[in-house]
Amino acid sequence: MSLTVAANRVPIRQTDDGWETSVGGLTTALLPVLQEQGGLWVGMGEDPDLPDRQPYPADAPDFLVRRVPLSDEELDHYYYGMANRVLWPVSHYLIQHLELKEAFMETYRQVNRRFAEAILEETEGEGDDVIWIQDYHQMLSPRHIRTERPDATIGHFWHIPWPAMEVFRILPWSRELLRGMLGCDLIGFHVEEYVDNFIESAEVLLGANAETTPDGGVIRYDGHETRVEADPIGIDVARFQQMAADEEINEKARSFRERLGTEKVVLGIDRLDYTKGIHSRMVAFEKFLEDNPEYHGRVSFFQIATPSRSKLESYQQIRREVDEVVGRINGRFARESWVPVNYRYRTYSQYELCAFYRAADAALITPLRDGMNVVTQEFITANEDGVLILSELTGAAYLLPEAVQVNPYDRNGLARAIQTALEMPEDEKRERLSGLKATIEELDVHKWADGFLTSLRTGARMSKT
């Protein structure tokens, strides 16, 4: 029994000291399975100097890394083009960022086929072997694999929102992309809303037959059954709990608060992405300062924006907009000993982020749309007495009713939510945070991986008997 994972990037990276595994939720969840069972990880090959096939670790391999080499043009059209200028904005309902170029889709077809061919070359298709494809970069691969290997066990997890059918059908290639996905035995989404949207897309756009089940639904199309389920992903809870208990982390948190020099600290941590609502959040904080002058000098907003996809114009534009609003707020309200917005455009390690989580009185996590949002879960796990202000347009909002939920487009509502969080009684804060922590422990990323793989294997065995 072995596992093949197909993802956009491979789970290892080269450092000055040699090769090491990458840090990230997907890697954390799936590498232990590969190391235990053996298997394969297929991802993009962006560096022509790296081998296409790399057993890892080199001295005693647990699994094989297989790279699909991409030229600069393929990378531009497949990843920066189709994935990030078509599928990403349509899935997040931000269609003003769509660039519907046929060249993007043609390269996406070619790269998906090459991923499928690499998987088929490296696997034998016997017994309980499982192919698990990750995310929107590989929508067409399942059908390619199914065509060549009808008895394959294929799963797919969609890590971002699946939009309403009326939005998804905007894509000229919507039906082709759906047919590709329906080569799977099981497709997982974060929440039931995305499951329902996918089922409706298959029914309306393809004429597929579907029925609901206690776990989600079953879609029958072209002689094949595909199950769809809500499987919300979590974080490595034990790892974050361990970091949060580290005295060095707690000392960094205390030092951070002392440097800011205010009674209250509001925290935002995001990739610099137009879906994250950073600009809208800043404008809401400006409104909060306008409406609550008694908080001038008493509260600091610390926003981290991790650089992301910086070669794309839409991302360069959001950086300019955020820089402008930060400058405006500080120009309006700053005093000699107080800077209301502290903004950092840089990357921090998870260890460093944990200190910020510990220090915050409130986390302002307000994406315009988000599949789940694991920063939410990291904050909840690491913090002891803070308040979570959460966009109701995230997958996490369905699971975390104890958060102060807001519409990220509502400037006045966001400003009021900040005041609510800062003035919340201590007993209410503890009660809310206790409920949030209990939920996050159940969403643990290892439980997510085990649960999905169990469901995939069980369903595949039942369909073949």
C-alpha cells in the first residue's frame, strides 16, 4: 500500500546545509504517511539544474520526489497565468482580476497531461495504491489518469473556495475542467457550501446525476461515480501548542508589546493578496480611530503582509494601495510616541509568528473570501486570552461561531467589531476562546489526512466489490 501525492510544489528544498523538508500544512500532514508507507510526490520542476527523479532522503530513501520540468513560458502560462489569473480570482469571486487567455488554458492542458503521465510512469496501479491530487493546479489530471488506468484510486482535495455555479460558469472552459475533476473517486472541500456549489456545477453544466448523502453527495457522470465530502483542514495543533509554551516565545511576545508601547495590540497576518482584504481592514481601522479618539495612543495595529506572487501586476497594485493607506493613517493620527499602524512587508518563520500570536489582544482576520484560513487556527492555538475577529466569508467561519464575525466589506461593522473585541469582558473572552480551541483540536491536520485517506480507500474498495 503506497501513496502518490500530486501538488504544485515538491516538499523538499535545498539549503546551504543540504536538503530538508519544507515547512507547510500539506507537507506536515502527508510526509509522515509517505515516510511510513513509501510512495511518490509529484510537483513542478522550476530549476533545470535539479534532477527529475530524486529519492529522499538520499542515504535511506522513504519516498521519491518526481519533478515535472517546466520552461519559463510554461511556468508563466500554467502557474502565473491559468492558476493565478483565472482559477484563483474566479474561485474567490473577484472576477475583475480575470484574464481569460486561451494560451493559459492550452498550457494548463499540456502541463496537467504531463503530471498525469509522470504519475502513471512511476506507479503500477496495483492493490490499495492511492493517488491524491491537491488543489486547483491539477483539475484535468484525474481524467487523464482514469482514461489510462480505469481501476485507479484517485482523490482530490480542493484547498480554496468552490464558487457558486453562476460564477464558475463564467469560465469558457468550465465544463472541461469539471469533466477533469470527475475522474476522481473522492473530492474533498473544506465546508458544505463548497460541496453544494460543486454538485450544482456538475448538474447544471454537465447534466450529471447527483444525490446527497450524509457525508456530502455522489455524482454520476460518464459511467463513473465521484463522491464529494466536506473535510475541513486543520493545523499541526501539537506543534503550535509546543511553540506557544516555549518560554523564549513568551519572552519575545512580552518584548514585542513593550516595543509597541500601547495597552492593546491588534494583529493581522496574511499573504499580500487581493483576496485577504488587507486594504479594507486598514480603512476600517482608520474608521475605528476616527470614531474612538479615546483609543489614540492606547492601541496599535500590527499588520504582517508576506510577499506573494510579486511578479503579477494585480499584486503589485495591492501593495501600492496598502502602502498608501498605511501612510495616510499614520500621517493623520501618529504622535511623537505612538504609531497607530505598524506594517511589515516581509516573511517570518512560524516560530516568529507564534510570538506575535501570543502578544495580541485581538486578531483581525478578514479576507474578502477564503477557503479555510489556517492563520485563524494558529492564532487560536497559540493565544491565551485574545479575541478573534473573523470574516464571515471564510470557510473557517462555518466552524467557529465563537469568533466575532464580520462582513469584510462593511467598514463600519469592522470598526465596531474592533471596539467590541477590545472592550470584551474577560470571562466572555475566555469562554469564546475555550470553544474555539476545542474545535481547532478536532481539525488537526493529521486527523484531516487520515480521515480523507480512510474515506478514499474505503469508498474505492466498496465500489470495486
